[in-house]
Amino acid sequence: MAFDGLNTATGSNTDTGADGQVNFNRLVSGLTPGTPYHWRVRAKYDQTRTPFQRHGPWFQVPTAGWNETDLRTAGAPQPYGFCVGDGTLAPCPCANNGGTGRGCANSSFANGALLSGAGTTSVAADTLVLSASSMTGSFVTFFQGGSQLPPTIIDDGLGCVGGPIIRLGTKTTASNASSFPQLGDPLISVRGAIPPAGGVRYYQCFYRNAAAAFCPPATSNRTNGVIVTWVP
């Protein structure tokens, strides 16, 4: 993106010597998701007014006068969590709130099961893998939704994935964990029928928790959810 001198932020800030004390924010619209852009940040330090100026992650030469650095936005967006069972959005059904960012607690793991995603979320270069851990039972079902719903109690956990629902696959667990896709499985973008232009999809896992004394009478639970923004 050519720098046109319009998308700038100026102002005076005092550096107290603590990390993260000086922040400039500027909203830039009209960018294409997943496309790398190059930016130049230019800041001027007045060492008589900011005697605590020191080396930071952006500017390597903390001297008086103008300093410049180049920044670059990331490519495809990374997956991030939602629909957590830690009590911040809604209480779990049997006071079985899990750990921060995880699903509701199950009979073996008080922190609850965790779903995460890693890889490239590009339809043309898909390497996304969903990984689930800290689950009970021998099998886990990975599923994809086209919409997000408010947290709803489903058996021992919370569900937030709405239709249309696509079952990506049911996999066996090993050491209370599993992943999708595995060897021989289709890519998530293929199995989930993500259009070439991309889109936002919502993922969650269902697993069995058949311990009779835990949160009766239900016998299943959910991981937290993961939101993926697919780009072309």
C-alpha cells in the first residue's frame, strides 16, 4: 500500500519508562483481509522531555530526532477462541465452570476441554488443523457452523455454533486429545465447503462424558469454540 500521507497519527506523549505506556492508534479502512501491507512509522523523541526513552521492540535507536521503522501486517488471520465455559459469558449447567478460555469442566479435567486452531486459514493454501485436548471418552466430533449463537446449555457444557452445521469428522482420542484433519482426511476448507472468496466459520467439538455422578443425567460435553476467518 503506497503511503499517501493521509493515514497518520500525531501527538505528544510522555514516556514514563514502563512498557506499553505510549500508544498511537489509527483506523484504516478499505483494506483486503489477509493481504500483506507495508507501513512506515515515524516518531520523534525529545530526550529533554522523555529522559526515560530506551530501546523498544519497534525503534532500535533511541536518539533525539526522527526515527523510522517499517511494519508489516500479517497474512491470513489466526483462529481465536469464543464460547468459553469459564463463567465469563454464561454459567455452566452444574456450576462446573472451566478454566480461562476453555470449555466447561468435565469429570476428569476441572479446567475443561480446550479447542485451538493453528495453520494458514487461506482457501487456496489451507493448512489449518483443529486440536482438542483434556477430553473424556474415546471419540470426539469436530463440527463447523455458519453462524454464532448466544451461549446455550447443552448437556454438561455450552454450545454457541449455529447452522448450517457441517460435521467435519469423528476421531478417536489418544491421551484425551485428538485433531482434525488427520492423515487421509480432507482439508477443513474442503470438508467445510468454504467458498473461494472465504468467509467466517465457527468450530466446536462434542465429546462423551458418561460419568454417572458428574452433572447427571447428561452424558456429553463441549469444548470452547474457535472462530476462523477464511481468506481467498
